[in-house]
Amino acid sequence: MKRCTESFTIWRDGAPVAFVAGQLVDDKHPILKTHKHLFEEPTATVVQAAQLKPVEQATAEPGTPRSLTPPTQTADSGGGGPKPFDPGEHTAPEVIEYLKGADEDERVRVLAAEENGQARKTVLSADLTKA
């Protein structure tokens, strides 16, 4: 098993494939051939925690409380959690696809980072409506 050290998205066969920080993949996963630098050996506690993590209990009735597992770290907690999405680390099509699924606050943040960084016209003028 290998653990993803930071979130990233690649394009495979015309579709985005996302990997999330902390995600475990098999040693023979094809992503390790091209992106091995974004993975590391997990500690025994990470593997054990992944195996023991309770699954969120979904309900069919509106208003019924659910048992949710809060995240242990966020990008803002300073605990070494996943970094916020950086458009400068991605291709224009990847940034556009990410923005289509982001909420309004995240779109504003990422577009501001793009404008202050590479300022790609394809990203800044993209139609961000969900397809």
C-alpha cells in the first residue's frame, strides 16, 4: 500500500481522475508509474485507521440525524493536512473541471489565484456551468 501525500487530479481517457491526500492505493496501481513522488509508505497507524474508520450512516428519511465522522485535519488547521487547490500546479482543463464542481467561495479563491499567477485566458474566461 502507498499513501497519497497531496490531492491532485489527472486526465485519463478524457476524464478527470482525482486522488485525495491520505488515500491508499495498492502497490501495483498504475498511478505509481507516473506520480510516485506524490505517494509514500503509510505508517502502520494510517493503515489501521483506514481499515477501522467507521462508515457514515446514511438515512432515507429527511430530518433524521446522521452519525458523521468529522475530518481530523483541514488545510487551515496547520496540521499538515491537504493543501488548498493551487491552479498553478494544474493544466487549464484540470482547473476548469475543478472549478465546475467547486462552490462559489472556492471559485472566487481559485480564480483570484489564477489571475495573480499564470492568468490563463482559457481559465479566466471559461464557462463554469456544470455540464
